[in-house]
Amino acid sequence: MTAPIVIVGAGFSGAVVARQLAEAGIASWVVDGRSHVAGNAHTERHDNGVMVHVYGPHIFHTGHAEVWDYINRFGDMVPYNHRVKAVSAGRVYSLPVNLHTINQFFGTTFTPAQARAFIAGKADSSIGEPVSFEDQALKFVGRELYEAFFAGYTQKQWGMAPSELPASILARLPLRFSYEDSYFNHPWQAIPRNGYTPIVEAMLDHPLIEVSLGRQVSAGDLTDAEHVFWSGPIDEWFAHRHGRLGYRTLDFVADESGGDHQGCPVLNYCDVDVPHTRVTEHKHFAPWESHDRTVTFTEFSRLAGEGDIPYYPIRLVEEKAQLHDYVSAARSATGVTFLGRLGTYRYLDMDVTIKEALEVARVFIESRVKNSPMRSLVVDPL
Ligand code: UDP
């Protein structure tokens, strides 16, 4: 160990904490089991020159001005408006569900007010506070749109019926009664001109930060550390003593060809009998570049096994109970702080990850000044 402060994970969480500490004069050692920084946001150029989001599509979007300003310090963020199309029962639609989707799907020419009234008539008003994904969908869009766009995709993505999943997953997607078809509502949406990896490298490029890649560490290796920031899976820190938390992982089948494969960056496949969830054509994330050839990733979701890279925390009843045990263990642990998507076992977007890492670093720097112990959890994952 080269510095008393160890940061495990060189994704956005770890890099932001390392940077903030370094700027406050605190040295740290950042260690990551993989051979690259940026975690699942890692990007690299394919042989044909196209910038590839190696672990699936990552679009930066935020409503937090301080996060937007922060990321812009480390790279050139090119404004980008993410638009997604969806295939359902052999037809292509606009997504997220907007006025165009509704008019396409029902063969109508509704105005916004007419569509709103029409969908209100479809929505199941007997559902009070929606608990499950299915309730949330039936309450807001009604059965036909739910079955066409959400039921099959969600079954494939999560490996279980939407009636078993929490409403919060669907709450990520907007429903609009206008022709606005941007996938996100946030005021700042962008793709980094040179990919995410150089941004994270720039964050870590500081004389007070040492980075070791390709090095797997466990809690037992770090007993001499003054403090550890752990952005790996929270259950891994505790050697899975309360069992393994469930994660979904993704498999990508890459294909290279000439020209333009699908004409958009992400095409979702909503039918349950199509095995993949979506196809990403990476060059459309960088419309400012020009490439004769293309590369696509066909994406399949499955339960993460022991050696797999975790992507999505499942957070069902079983995992929630285990998480409770891990959070109790974390609360009584000293000398460690858990952060990030894996460290807090939450479905976080990149901007929230950065925002929380800034907060974690601020609390740490403050606790040092006051000479008080650092909290193990700055954000409560429950
Ligand atoms: N979803 C869906 N149909 C779609 C797209 C998304 O049912 O065509 C649901 C699905 O359950 C998914 C969730 O909405 O997990 C969130 O979608 P998002 O695009 O935000 O997922 P991510 O890009 O984070 O995988």
C-alpha cells in the first residue's frame, strides 16, 4: 500500500473522491481489479475507429449544475440529445412514450389534450400508490401500452415479471403528451468528445494520486489503511457474510459491418420472444465523427454469476432484507466508506454518482479538519 487513504474502484465514484482529496492536499492510492479506469463507463475505439461504450450505452445527463460544471473541467462534453426507437410486434415506435408513440400505436391524430384524456381513460385509476412496476405502468399508461413497450422488455431485462419489480424502475422513464422525444428530461445532456475514459484519467491525473490497475483487493488486504473508500459491491467487502446480493449482468454480441446498421444509437426490442433487449450502434453517439464502417452491440441480460461483472442491483424483497443486514454491518464498521452503484447497491446514473462522490469527499475533508470519524455511509442505501 502506497498511501494511507485507499480508494477501491477507479470508476466515477473513486476518481471524484481521489481528485477532491488531492485538491485538498490529501494523497490517495486508487486500486481497480480491471485493466482500465472508468468502471462500466469505460470507452475505447474499435479497430474501425468507432468509439465504443464497452459496457453498454452511457449517456451523460444531469440537472445538477455543479455536476455539469465539474465534469466539464475534465473533458470536452458535446451536447447530445438521446433519442431511442422501439420495436414492438414488428413495428417501430418513438420512445419514451410521447404523443408520437400514442398516435402511432393507436392510429390516431390526437392533440396533446386529446391524448391526455384518452390515456387517462385507459389508465387504471383503482391503483392508489403504485408499488410494483406493473401497477405504475397500468396506472399511468394503461394496459395496451404497458404490454407493447414495458412488459416484455422488463421481463427480459430483469428476468422476472414486472408485478414483482418496484415502481421506481419505470419511474425513470418519462411519459409525454407532446412530440418531444428526448429520452431524458435533464437540461444538460452530452457525450464526451473523446469518450469517458480520458475524463476519468484526467480526474486521476494529479501528483497526489497513485493508480494501480489490474489489482484485485479485499477488505483483508487493507487492514493497514487509515481509511478505505469502497466502491466495489458492499457484500464483497463483508466477504458475503449475509449471502450474495443479486445483480443483473449484460452480455454483448458485437457485429461489424459497413454503412449504417439501424440509423439510430439505440433500438429497443420490446417483445418477449426476441431474446435481446436492445441493439446499440455506437457511432450514432458521436454524430460529429464520420465513419464508413459501423459496430453494433446486441445486448442480452441475465442474472450475474460469481465471476460476472455486476451491472444492475436487483433490490427485490430478498435483496432488500440482505441489504439491511449489510447496511447494519456498514454502520458499525469503522475506517471504511461505501459509495457508488455497487457500494450502496442502488440504480445510480453517472451524474448522481458524481454528485454523491463530491459529497462523500466533502464530508471526509470536513471530518479530518474537525478530527472526527468519517461516516461509513454518507448516503443511506435503504
Ligand atoms: N423499459 C422498458 N421498455 C423499454 C425501455 C425501458 O420496459 O423499451 C424499462 C425496463 O424495465 C428498464 C427500465 O425501463 O430496466 C429503465 O430503462 P432505462 O432505459 O433507463 O435502462 P438502462 O439504460 O439504465 O438500462
